[in-house]
Amino acid sequence: MVVQIAWVITGAGHFLEETFDVMNQLVKNNKVTVTTYLSSAGEQVVKMYGFWSKLEQISPGSHLQEVFTENKEDPSFSHAGRFILDLYNALVVSPASGNTVAKIVYGIADTLATNAVAQAQKGDVPVYVVPTDLEEGFVETTLPYRIDRRECKLCNPCSVVDVCSYSAVRILDGVPKIDSVLCQGCGLCVASCPFGAVKYGEKKRLRIRSVDVQNVEKLRLMNNLTVLEHPQQIETIIKKL
């Protein structure tokens, strides 16, 4: 039997790569189909980290394997209505940003991501959420592409600008900057700078806010919704469906 799941991606970079690894394994090793729903921020983050081609392998576009983006949806998010049609065995939200968690907790469904969760709950589809902000303290996350102004030599012309086929690198106030909306995460900019000013994959410690932790605790109390501690747990859950 084919297990049909829906996957919601929000605008969080933490746990993003780990979730992609899990989803890729599920599709590769099991009879699992994945429909992907992206918020506007989720689409931007996937492209910034260079994961769009991986996403197209996980959800290649046939029925129940589509990629739905908020920017191409109608105002009513009609594709989220699938969750009341008994098409999916589960909905996975991973990674779930603090903003998304807060909206789910307070019943706000104004994005494709949060609307999908609301419809899944109404359709009695099990929802599994991997929040990025589980407990107070620090987490280590990986940063997307950026230009370090301390190492930039302000070359004219700038090789980083010239190499980007997406026009994502622009000179603003005399300094090259990466436009995260246009960036597709191809990585050509890293090698093009002779001074190593373009950075990717840097590790950064982030402090978790107490309000986000409190919202995760409220999330745990919601009906038909399970909070997972790490994306690795997704595979175990899906195999049991």
C-alpha cells in the first residue's frame, strides 16, 4: 500500500537539511508519495539553501506529488482543501518556525502552511510538527549564502555579480549584497570571489526565546497533533502508518 503524506515547509533554516534527508529516504526506500506545501518564506528558504532540485526529486509533480507554493495559490488556498478528501495519511510540518507554531496555536490560518494544518485538523488527518524552538537555551543553525563585508575588497567589476545568472547579487551603496528573494542557491558565487568574501554553511548559535518555547508547549496540547523532537522521528512515524 502506498502511504500518501503531505509536507509543509516554513521559513526556518534550522532542521531544513535534516528534513530533506529524511523525506528523500522515505521516497527512495518506501512506497511513499509526498505532496509539498510551501509558505512564501518556505519557498524562499528552500531556494536560498540550494535545495530546490532536491525538492523536485521528492515531489516530482504527478498527482499527489505536486509542489504547491503560496505565491501561485488562489486567496482561498484551495489545494489545502485536499485534507478533507481522505487523500493523505498524515501531514508533516518540518521545520516549523516559531511564527508558524504561534499561528497554529492561536488558530490563525493566513498562509498556505497554516491553512494546510487547519484543514488537516478539520479533516482528521494526523499532524506531526517538528518545531525549531523546543526548549530554552541555544541551538546551532546553518546560515545560507551571504557576503561578508569585512572580507569584501569592493572589486570593480565584481566577479560575484557577473557570475550570478539569477541577478541575485547587486551593488547597493557601493557594496555587493545577495538578494535572498532572487537567490537560487546555485553556489557559483562562492568560488567566484578570489578573496573568500562569499560564505555558505556557516554555523551560528541562536538563543531560543521563552515565548516560542511556551507556544510549543501549547502545541502539545492540541488534538490530533503530535510534536516531534527531531526530523529523524518522521521516518519512524511514517513507517508505522
